[in-house]
Amino acid sequence: MRLAPRFALLALAAALAAAGPATAQDRRGSVEITPVIGGSFGGTFEPGTLAFYDGEAETGTEVAYGLRLGFTVAQHFQIEASYLQTDPKLELNGSGAIGSPSRSIGEMQMRMYEMNFLFPWGSGRVNPYFVLGAGVHTFKPDIPNYSSSTDSRFTANMGFGVKTFVTPNFGFRFEAKGRTTYINSDDEYYCDDWCDGDYYYGDSQWYLSGEATAGVIIAF
């Protein structure tokens, strides 16, 4: 995984050089198919969010890959369906005591099904863009001697990227985004020191992660 950032930078530089001088391109009505590959940067499961472990657990950095299908609605607006999968290692952070060792117990299989909205700017071959989206994030632990099921949770993402087109029908895409996934809400409701006893609220738990991907654009 250490070579991934260097590879992405070299690929981006090569793509920008190949794109040459910027020329106006009206991409309204075009469809883009983009297979992507990159890295997923793991997050933390707070204590009590996993059915098989009461303590804190983390997922590591792992390869991620998927496919995106986009449609250009207007010059500066695009919608896309996105699928991404990754199977990072799942590590338990000891027993909660100071100095307790962490240990890997298996993998957490993750699948993300999302609808994204892209807001590009520029009209040449190089188009930076802002992206945000939402969808479903599934979790399935793959742990020896443990029978598990798939849990589906709401997820939202936001990030930035750049597309560079070598020809009107072929280009490259580079993207980095953060993701937040709702896990559950604490069943225990409580009152802060400042309230008068009539106001209560729950503590929601979220899984935070990130990703960086690169892909090849096939447009028509």
C-alpha cells in the first residue's frame, strides 16, 4: 500500500501531460463507466457497537476496488451510481486496560452502494470536481469459528477529485473522499449538567473512514 500514493501521483502527472492544451468540451448527455482501484483507510468501532466484542475495534488500510456509472446532466452537474468493496483486517484493541495488546481476529467485509452527485468546474480536458453522496454500507465479519450475518447501515460521503480526458471518450479519474456511516444509537438517554431534568438525548455512534482511488474513464 505504500506504493499506491506514488503510483497515483505519477499516473496523474502522466494524464495531465497527455491531456495537452485545454479545449472546450460539452459533455452534457454523456455516460461514463469508470472501474476504480485504490486504498480504503479504516476507522474505529466504538465499544458496544460489535455483537461479538464489547471493547473498541479498528479496521486497517486495505485495497479497495469497484465500479462507477455516471451520467452528465449539465455542464457542471453529474449523477452516478457507485459500488466499492474492501476487506480490511479487523483488530481488537485489547481488553480496554492500559497496555493491553491489540490482535487481528479476521476481516470485516465491506460493500458500499451509493448514489453520488458531482459538481465539476472548468470546460477543458482537465475537470476538478466536488462530490457528495449517500447510500448503504454493509458490514460482514469474516472470523474463524464465528457465524455472522450482514448488517446494512446508512452512509454518506464527501470529497474532491479530478478528471482528465486524453480524448473525448477516454480519460483518467483521481478521487479522495471521507465517509461516515451510522452504526446505532445508545439506548441509555441522559441529561447534561446544564439541563433541568426535562431534556434527554441519545448518543449516536458512527464509523468514520476514508478512501483514495484512481480509475479509467470510458465515455460515450
